[in-house]
Amino acid sequence: MTQGVKPLINITSGSVNIGAKIYEAGMAPTLLISDNIGFINDSFNLTVSNQLPGNNFALPARGAEFEFSLGYSDKQIIPFGKYKVTDYQVRINASAGQTLQVQGLGINYSTKGLANARQRTWVDGTTLLGVVFSLATSAGLGYSVDLSLQNIDIGHQVQNESDQAFLSKLAKRYDAIFKVKNNIVYFKKRENFLTSATTVVPLRTIKFNAKADSDIIDIAYNVSELVNYSGVKANYKSGDDVAEVLVGSEGDNVLVLPLTYDNASIATSEAQTKFRNLSRSNERLIITTLGNPNLQSGQRIRVEGYRREVVDRSWYVIRADHSIDNSGYFTQLQCDATIGE
């Protein structure tokens, strides 16, 4: 970041530019936006302080929608989507003055019809593409499904939950990411989450060094070997009998999944996903950089200039926290290791 260049928060609600009004009034905004991978709520926490007496805040309407963009005054700011206000608090302190704190969630998670519970039977021969197409279009949403996932037969399925819960279950089974973003239902392999038919997000490189051009302010590499499974077994129905499938190797520590699945295909998918997730959870990378609105969950990154264990592989961003306050703009990335991706 160039010295003297200020981070910017742009907030709009309908036709009103709330961000501009906050800055014009000399108030000090503090913002945290958490961008999560998968069907976990994106969220925001906005705090505005004002010590001017008699200049009351305009309180947001219940269920108001905010749209955020972040960046710097010398560059184009990047949109972060729409959020719905869930609660707010106004506080007055004799020395600190008046403070308004507003919190909310990504709007796609509370609207568009995916949250409604339903009962439905999916017959043999139904593909993942068919499921996503049906549920997305019935909710008035677009859809994007990886080519490698489109023709998977989900088998006979009885849905006794909401559409979003059912899609989350299928995503877990096939080691995919399900997320609603910008009115599109994404059902993607992890490494392809930010890839569309027209856009490919490149592998980003983040530099770590002792010089002024270092991107990284703080970095932590965590390894846990408390549970290190050699393989995962899953049982499935085979005629009148029960058979099993093994992913990984027998070894001394094999995890057996508790359910008996309808067929070998589903059992294999469940075991593969569990084994990959167990492998990923052994290593975690947490990086804090100067604020960069282009860093998002769903990206793969590489690190230059750090330990061999970190730089010899790519990392997958599962959460990106963007925070702006009086000390500046910072981005914290929580990443897990990519396993054969």
C-alpha cells in the first residue's frame, strides 16, 4: 500500500450511499467482513463512532440490505456482495460518545427459497446436475456445476430436509463446495470454486520476507498429529449382505464410518471425502497480509520465502477476514493444505 493512500469502505442501501455519509460526517467506521467457503454464513460487523453531540445516527430499518465494497482510494474498489442486517446496538458513553454497531449475514443464506423444508424422493438415475438445476431454478437462482460432477448418479435418495441442507449433504459426500453467491448456486470441486466458463482465477503467490515489499505481516503454520488415520472404511448393502470398501490402507488406525450406505458408489465417495478431510485437517496455515480485497475464500495460494513445508505446496483459503479500522486495512486468511488437488 502506497503511503498516504487510504482504505475505503463503500456501503450502499438502496439508492443511499451510507459509506459516503459516514466519511463526510467525520465518523470513524470499523468493519469486519468474514468470507467463508461452503454453506457457512458470510457475515459483517460494522461499528461507527461519533463524538459530536446532537448528531444522532440514522438507524437501519429492520431487515435492511447493505452492499459493501472495499479497497483503496487510488484503485478500483472490489464488491463484496449484499448482506441483510440482523441486529444493531446504539450505545452512548460519557467519554467515548455515541456508537452504533450493526451486524448482518450474507443475503443469499436467508432468502431465495432454499431454506424451506420439504419431503421429496429422488429416483435412481438422477444426476447431480439434475438436482442442482431443479433446486436452483425453483428458487429463482442460477447454477454452476463442475463438469467432473455433473453426471454423478446420486442414487435413490429421500429428502427430508431443506434444499440447502440436502445440497450441503451431497457436497460433503462428493468432496465439493456448495455455496450461493451473487444469486448463483455453485456446486464445485474445491480447487474450481472460483472458476467459471469465462473466468479462471489464477493461483496467487504471497511473498514473505524481511523487506518492505513483503505481503505478509504475520504467518502461523500449525500441524496436528493427534489423530492420524491410515484409511477409512465404509459399509454398503450388497444384496442381502453388507460389504465394505477401504480408502487408504489398513495400517494400525482405520476409521470405520457408522452408516451402511445403499451402494458401493456412495460408500466409496463418503470414505474418500472423509479420508481427504482428515488429511487436510492435519495442517493449517493462518496468514495476515496488508488489506487485499482480491483475496477470497475458495482460492488457492502459494507462499514464497517461508519454510520448505509451506512453500512446497499450494494452500486452499477456507476463510478470509477483511478488517478496516483506525490502524488500517488487513486481510487474514485461514488455509488448509491441498491434498492431491
